[in-house]
Amino acid sequence: MIEIVLVIHLLIAIGLVGVVLLQRSEGGALGMGGGGGGAGLFTARGAGSVLTRATAILAAGFFVTSITLTIMSVRKTAPTSVLEKVGAEQTGKNGTGKSVLPKLPKSNIDPSKPQVPTGQ
């Protein structure tokens, strides 16, 4: 299911980039939209309103798919509770009772004898 939403998300992102690049710029960007003669839908004002509306719809779709992907991935990988995670970190055990702390190698140092550095 995540893969389907991800593909839709990518298609919306590509469409959003295309629609933004088609809009008439007020600066010196691409501004490929508008600028032609004639009447009807694709006059400067008509194309601007269509592209603005398409940008708003694609942006809303982008936000919805972003939030959906975030929720789906959190449900898949996150622990069920923050308190359980904190408890596991403090005790060093996970929910199965097995230790999650790394095992350290045994040392040859005798703790009853003082460690004196040798002067080299």
C-alpha cells in the first residue's frame, strides 16, 4: 500500500513542478504560459487562473500524500508507546526479556590488584 501512495506522490510532485514552470513569471524565470493572442481559456488571464487552480489542487494532493506516507511509515516501524521505549532503555531489556545491551569482552584485569602504569 505504501508503494502505491508513493507512486501517486511522485506523480503529483512531477506534475506540480511542471505546472509551476508553466506559470507566467513576474521576474526572469521560464514563464512559458500565456503571452499568445486569441480569446478563450488560454488567454493570459484564463491560463493564469487555470494554472493557479491546478497548482493549488496539486499542492493539496502533495500535502495529503506526504502526511499519508508519514502516518503509514510510523505505524509500520514505531514502538507502541514512548514509555515502553524508555523502560527498555533503562532496564537494558526489550519486550521479550532479552538484553539489548552489547556484550563486552571479558577482561584479564584483576580488580583486587591496583593497576600501576609502567614508566616507559
